[in-house]
Amino acid sequence: MQLISETNQHPLDVDLPALARLLQRGGLGERAPDALERSYQHSQYRWFGWQDNRLIATAHAITDFTWSAYVSDIVVDPDDQGRGYGDRLMQAILRDLAPVSKLFIYAVPDKVAFYQRWGCRPLATAMVYADGPALTRLQQGGYLSDAR
């Protein structure tokens, strides 16, 4: 896999419909290409993994460059998982962000163990606010604990 790590100081040059398909195939839900474009343009860091000219991995992050960074949409195409590509993606994320801040990762429930292998730990006090369809997606996806 060819892994590209870039900042938002570079123009966003990715096939947005392909990015949307990758995120959906990876279990992160349907995303409109125009919303993905805004999201990735406003993220200070973004990572793209390519295999045979096919987008197979991505992530992006926002950070204050001091205390915290939020890493989002970490995904490897399901057909390409189990080949170490997720590990290479996490290595790049940690290389770029760990020296300047602590990382917050919003994980798909069945991928928590993967992040724990990288030293990520569940937070006892992490909170989220959502309502309407966003809240319903969190509840149906198994993201919320029963604690209120």
C-alpha cells in the first residue's frame, strides 16, 4: 500500500465518490461527497492509502497542536483488511499526531480491540451530544452505553 500523509495546506485531490464508497464499505455509513469534501478540507491532517490505483484506506484529524487531536473515519477496505494496512495507517497517525497531543478516536464498536493494541484506552468520562437522526444512529450502532 502506498500511504500518503498530508495536511490541509495541500489541495484535496481525491475521488470523492470513491472515498464515500470506501467509508460505506468500511461500515462508517453513507456520506455525501460534498460533505466529505468539507470535512477533509477542514481537517488539518489526512491520510490516504492506495493499492493498484485504488483507494483502500483513509483517516483524517483535527487538532489544536497542543493538547488534543480527534482522529476520524479510520478505515481500510474490508477486502484489504488483515494485510497490515491498518497497522501502517495507525503508525502514520501516531507519528504525525502523538508528539503534539493526545489522540481521541471514535471507534466502530467491533474495532475497539484493534485500537487497544495500539495503546488506546477507553475513557470513563467520554461524552457525546447528539439528537434526532444522529442520536438514533449512535443508539442503533451500539455506540452508546446505557449510562446517562
